[in-house]
Amino acid sequence: QDVITVAPTGVGKTLMFWVPLLFTGNVVMTVITALNSLGDQNVKELNMLGLTCINVTGQNMSDELFKVSASLLQH
């Protein structure tokens, strides 16, 4: 199903991307955010829920980061 959401900042639009993470087994999901700070916030909150996640930005993108990410898929 396609969904279009128009809502102001801070009302929880990102939650619709989180729901599949909470109810799906060992999967990888990519969520693209427009702001690095929102990505950092998502990582912090998802880690508190026990989900392993990373925020890839232009500042931290490296071969090593992708190797670590790939190793997480094998666990």
C-alpha cells in the first residue's frame, strides 16, 4: 500500500518506518532522513529499543563502516 503523509515537524512521521523493524525478524532496513541530526536521534531511540542501527553520513562513511555493517548481517 502507498501512503502519503503531510504533517508538521515533530508529530512522529518517522514512526511509520520504525513499525516494520519492531515486528520483523532479522532484516536490514534503510531509512533515509533529510537531516543528520534526525538520523542521530533515530539511532539513539532505536538503540534504546534494543535494535542495532547506524547513521551513515558523509562524515563517517568509509569502507570500514560498511564492513562492520556487513558483519552485523551475519549475526
